[in-house]
Amino acid sequence: MADLVHGRLVESGRTVAVAESLTGGLISAFLTTSPGTNVTFRGGLVVYATDLKCTAAGVRPEDLERHGPVHPLIAEQLASGARERLSADYGVGVTGVAGPGAQGGRPVGEVLVAVGSAAGTSVRRHEFDGDRDAVRIAAAAAALGDLVDVLDSAAVETHRDRSRGSD
């Protein structure tokens, strides 16, 4: 999947950055497995500690206080923060509960993935079964899949815009 992301980014001439919570750097590790990713991957913020979501990734403290760390708005702000602070075209933000126990009323295996660009941000909720490691790996894979979906949608829009321009 990381090769697919890298290929899509190369094709479009775009870059990506991530802000990861429960995945603890796995997404960044996956995104750097392909040769040549230095042209597509800007970097990653591992914001495992709740306070770092604010100080490093730009999550608004009042939103974190009101909603807790596992909320669609927080995932969205993580994606925006990664994109803006690391000067990337796309930002991915991931938060959730890896376990072993629930957190703030959120069940183990709940993961929120946000993918954002200048055109907007989408957030998807995922649910995974398994132990802590299985949830973390599944969350990283889901983030890559969600990013591919957004990149593919952007490519379709670009193609449509080019087709309209040739009328």
C-alpha cells in the first residue's frame, strides 16, 4: 500500500505529512519503505501524549478538553496541523484507542483517520478487532488506504477539470 501511495503522489507531484497518535510512527515508517520517498513524504509528528496534540500538531486545547483525544474534530485538526506545519499538500491525522482498555468512553479498536488538503478534509471512522498491535497495524493500513482514496478522488477531479477545459 505504501508503494501505491508513493506512486500516486509522484504522479500528481504532491507531498504528504502525518500526525499520528495511537500508531506511534507506524504510518511514517510505512511511508518511507519505498525508494525515493524523500520527494513525497515531508515528515511525521508522533503526538502520542495528549498535550503534544496541541503544542506540536496545532489541535485547539479547548476542542481537546471538550471532546477528548478520540474525536473526528481532533483527527481533522491533526491532519491540518501536519499538512500546515510540515508544508505538505496532504495531511493525515490518526487518533484512536489501541487498548488494552477503553478510553474516555471510546471502545478499543475505534480509530479515526482524517485526510486533508487545501480542498478540504475527510474523516473516516474505523473499528478493528484484536490486540493492541493488531489494532495499531490495522489503523496504519487504514490510513494509507484512506489516503489512496483521497488521492484517487483528486486525480479524477483533475481529469474532469482538464476535460472541461478542452471544450
